[in-house]
Amino acid sequence: MLVGFAAIVSITSVVTALTGASVVPADIPSRPYSALADASGSGTSSVAGSSGSVAGGTSLFGTVAQLSAADLPAFLRGHRGELDRMLTSPPRAAEVSAAWNLLDPVRQADLIHTAPHVVGNLEGVPYTVRGQANVLDLTQTIRATTKRIADEHGKAARIALQSKLQTLDNVAKALKQRDGIPRTLVSLDTSDSARASIVIGDLASARYVSVLVPGMYMSVGEQIVDWARVAQDLHDQETEWLKRILGPRSAGVPGVATVAWIGYQTPVLTNIGGTQLATQGADSLERTLQGIVALRASDPPYLSVFAHSYGSTAALLALERHTVTVDALALMGSPGSDAQSVAALSVSNGNVFVGQAQLDPIVHSAFFGSDPGSASYGAHRMGVDGGMDPITHRALGGSSGHNEYFSPGTECMRNLALIGIDKGDLVIGAATGSSAPPTTVQAASAR
């Protein structure tokens, strides 16, 4: 695709500048110089989506290749457009990872401080680096917004700026650690339609990774603190179950990471009827999952997606594309998608679970094309109504209506925690309250 090629050209041009080495993505066939030259024979060839040329002494590549380290910061500031295009038409995460690893620490630091919003949101950049870049971007934007409020005299503009500042402050608040568990801001969009993702735990090394995908009305400004709290609760429950299952004689508890992901503009009542936002969410989630897979290629985690309401439609759309595979998928209060069965999804061993609460008007609606809770869909039904945990003998709260699936102490959260650590055989089923059927044991334990 030409746009994708242009995006890869952009990042490789920057890497060439920073390392002096030529970087050619593996999926782009090498061609002789003459094939890249334009018709005029000048040795340059423009690429759609890039302001520079592929080859030639006067092209962007030629200029970049001749830069000294001292000239890099000024050059990068002058070419923000090329950097920004990496987000609108991002290269593959694997290519970004390879390019980033070619940079020495000093030149990586130049990129972080010159374009933190790009580095912080580019899949393939290490998560600790993205966290550093996004905190820098957050701090700088809070400072700039505070100054703009002080200088602004228009009432409407001040209200808008104050709302933005509140959103940014809430992101900062959501980043505060609890019980010593690190939190990392792995994505941040500080525009009016803010987006953010916060990791609880260490995404670079965790054995189990669970991504939480929200539904309608889950804006960063109003919900990021609560969403991070849900991710923390899930992290703690998964860790607690691992300790219980492995016992005191275990050498150590495998790492767990949960992602409070608000990576798309969630809908409200006025735009809930279509799938445009779900498609945008699917695009963003697809990139997030591909980024995890690329960065953890040598040590892949058990990767789960837990999606609610409209977010479940976004997740289904992403997994219908078969561009990335997850180990488990759980859907709560789902209005469905075009996929008519588990077989249509990129989920290992059909390891799909569905939770449907009483009085939830969305379940069985098949509003967007299918009912994941129907028998023909082939998903495992998990209990969400509450009861007694057959293992711990603790009372479990029930979920009622559309918005109580992630409440603390519920059967739903208990089941999600077990799904996230590859213990689907211990999930409490929906129909009888007993353990899930043997087919679930095989599916969950196949990896």
C-alpha cells in the first residue's frame, strides 16, 4: 500500500539521520537506484505522504544522511510533519522496533525530547520509553494549557481550556501507583478528543497481559481514573489467583500486566447507532495488539482482551481481520458484529467467553449483526449473576443491567481474572453455577 510505504519511508529517513546507517524494511524489496529515480533522471523520486524524496543528494534522505549529531535537534524540529505522519500512517511495529534499536541512547533522547507525542504513541517503541515520552508530553501540555488559561480572556475559550486541563490532570492522577505496582502511560493524545492507555504492571516482561476495552461514555476526561482502578483490581486478582494456584512452594509468581485502554473515541447516545467509531476503535486496538506481539516476539505473553458493550464490537471487528491473534477474549454486554461464530475470530482454540447480566438490554440484541451469547456462536458462557466461589468460598457479587460487569467483588471480575491467567477451566459457568465444561478446560490450557 502506498500510504503504508510512505510511512515506513518517514521513519527510515529519521533513523538514517540518527544512525548514519541505511534501514530497509524486510517487506520492501530492494531495487536498483535507477528504479527509485524520477522520470527526469535527477535521481529523486517523490513518495505519496512524504515531503521528502527516496534518493538523491537534495532529497530529504540525502539531507538526513549528511547531518551531524549537533544538527539533529534542529532538523527534527523542522521536520515535525514527517514525524507526525508516523502516527496517521504508522509503520509496522516490528519495523519501528528494529529502527529504534539502531539508535544510541543520546539520539533516542533527542527524539523523545523533540517529538514526545510521536515516540510515546508509536507501536514498536519500548514501553518504558513511551511512558517517559508521554509523561513529558503530559507535563508540557499541562504547563502550556495552564499558561493559556491565564492569558485567555474569552469565556468560552477559557471553559474549553479548563476542561482540557481537567482531563490532563485526571490522566496524571490515574498514573499514581498503588501498592508499589508501577503504572506506565503507554499512549496519550492530548487533543480535544483525548485518548490514553495506562498499564498496571510491566508490559515488557509480564507472563500474562490483559487489555480492557471500554464501551460508550468512557471518555478519558471523565473515566480514566476509574478505568485504571478496574485494571488495578484485575491485576491484583490475577496475581492473587496465581499465588493460590502455584502455592507457597513456587519459585515466584509470574508477572501480570493489565491495560486500562481508552484508545478510541467512545460513543454517546447521539452516535451509538453506527459502527464508524467501532471501526476506528478496531484500527487502534489492532495496532496495540500488534505492538505487544512485536515487542514480545521472543517471549510472547498469554494475551487476553476483555471488552464491554460497544467496545466489544470494536474488539470483534479487530479480531475478524485475522491480522493478530489473542489467546483469550471475553465479551460483556455485547451488541455483536458481523462475525457469526467464534470460528470467524483470531482467538486461539476458540477461547471466547461471554458474560450477559440480567436486565442488560443490550444482550441478545444482535444490534450489530450477531449475538455472541447464542448457542450457535460457540462461546463459553461465564457467570456474572453472583453466588459463592466454589474454590475460595467467598461471596461473589452479581452484575445487573449494562454497567456493573467491572464492579469490585463480582463474579464477573473473578472469572475475568482466571481467564487472564489461562485458567478458563476454573471459570464459573452461567447456566448452572458449576465449573465450565471440559471443552473450556482444553481450550484454555492448550497454549
